[in-house]
Amino acid sequence: MSVAEDAPKWVLVVMGVSGSGKTTVGAMLAGRLHWHFADADDFHSPENVAKMHSGIPLTDADRLPWLKAIAAQIGQWQASGEQGVVTCSALKRRYREIIMGGHSGIRLIYLKGTKELIARRLAARHGHFMPANLLASQFEALEEPAPEEHAITVDVGKPPSALVDEIVAALTLPPLRGGSLPLPQAGEGAEHKRGG
Ligand SMILES: Nc1ncnc2c1ncn2[C@@H]1O[C@H](COP(=O)(O)OP(=O)(O)OP(=O)(O)O)[C@@H](O)[C@H]1O
Ligand SMILES: [Mg+2]
């Protein structure tokens, strides 16, 4: 299968509340596609990490440099013609606009789950700085993607590998063969919308 030289270079932003599986699913997705992976946690300042350790919710002022750093990562990938998957809770529309605004070729992936299921997963998770008691504030802050954001929404009740299958299928990427790098074909660009 030929791939057009000028095929769009996708960047995928994986969003959802803490514990929805952004790191787990995003890393597996990047691995499946052989794309770059970046985790939003790595873009936080030490001050933000300390706040979160202490169970103090971040303010929008705290978040701004973090969101801009994520946007810069996306811009860097796109400028060098690379593809990547980046996680970010991106709970509010205005955060997503900072991250994604002005960029084309980005798809939003929304990991959707109930508070009960995600609370159970957070309670079982070790070695992570997000205390489970911040989950309630995450759900309060959450603005689910609007239809015009064209997010790919998946139900996190399924195992990570099934979610990755579903996301890859929704991207209309060709199946991987022999580890080749999949690219959307010309005409299947950022404007592509999921049928149905
Ligand atoms: N689809 C899934 N099925 C079962 N367990 C899952 C699934 N996705 C993630 N998990 C588990 O749930 C926990 C939370 O996942 P993960 O750390 O990837 O969430 P996150 O969205 O990155 O959270 P944070 O925003 O705090 O970084 C982990 O222990 C992970 O192994
Ligand atoms: Mg994470």
C-alpha cells in the first residue's frame, strides 16, 4: 500500500479523569502504532507535583504553563513531521483549546468511565502521586467533549488492549503489517469524522 508523502501527520491527545487509563492506554496505543509517546505528568513543574502530592487541586494559573508545554510538544512533533500520542486530563474545553487550538491533524481520544469504576482502579494503583480523594473534584471539573470536538470516545470498562483496538479502528488507520509505520491515506485527514 502506498502512503502519500503529504499524508497528514496525526497527533493523538488522550484525555480523561485521573485513573481513567490515559497512561496505560496511551502508552499501549503509541506502542501499537510505533509513534512517540508523552505523558502529561512529565510536563508538570515541581511546584505542581508538590501541590498534587499534598492533595491540593491545581488552579488554572498553575495549569497554564503545563498546558502550554503540552501544546509545545505537539507543535514540535508536527514541525518535524512526526506522529505521537500525548496524554492529558484536559478536563475543560478551554484547556483543550490551549493544547489543540490552532493545530490541525490532532484527534482527541476520550476515556470515559464511571466514578465508581475509576475509584476502584485508583484505590488499587500504587506508586502514583494522584491521591484517590481528588477524583471527586476531577468529575466536577470534567467537561465531556462536545460533538464539534469530534472526539473518539471509548468506554474504559474494557481491557486496555481492546480499547487500543477500538481507537485504532476509529482512526481508520490501515492494519499494521510487519511493524510498518501506518499513516492515514491522503484524503483521510484531520477533517475525517467518525461515521455514526
Ligand atoms: N482499561 C483498563 N482496564 C483495567 N485496568 C486499567 C485500565 N486502564 C487502566 N487501568 C489501571 O487503572 C489504573 C489507572 O490507570 P492509569 O494510571 O493509566 O490512569 P491515568 O488516567 O494515567 O491516571 P493519572 O491522570 O492519575 O495519571 C492503573 O493501575 C492501571 O493499571
Ligand atoms: Mg497517568
